[in-house]
Amino acid sequence: MDEFSPVGGDDGMRPPDEWAELLARSVAHLAAQLTVGQIRLRALGSVLHERGEIDAETVAARVRAIAAADGGAILRENLGEPLAQVIDSDALERDLVAYLTEAGAN
């Protein structure tokens, strides 16, 4: 491996330690966003469930529809450009959509 890894910057190159730091910050930021979203959704779901205002089958159907229509775009937006450049986002999209439309919809 060369002294530098290709990942942006003025000349298209970054030292390996900068790349590692960028990746770590990106992953940490995504984890924080995911955590905030999960906490808010769990709170919303709990309140709606306690009030008897949600239909689990309708929610599951909507999850499947959104996953199939927009799952890939949402995934790539959440990954951000640096991570999207280094992972197989097409394979991850297929796995994510399959999970949400098959076993994970409920």
C-alpha cells in the first residue's frame, strides 16, 4: 500500500491517519443520529401504542413500502459520501430492503 490513501483533499489524497479519523468521526456521527432517531421513534411509538392509536399491520405495510421505494436513497444519504465511497452500498441496500420487506417489517 502506498503512503497515502485516495480519499478527497486538494490533491485527492489523505494520509492514512487522517482517513482513519475521518472514518471514525463519520461512524460516530451516524451512530449518534441513529440513536437520536431511535429514541424519538420509540417514544412516539410508545405513546401511540398506549393510546391505542396505531395499527401494527398498517405500520408494517408502510415500512415495507418505504423500504422498497426509498430505502437505497435514504441509506446513501445517511452513509455520507466518504463511507459510500468505501463500502458496497448496493449490497447493503439489498440486505436492508430485504430485511425490512421480509422478516423485519413487524
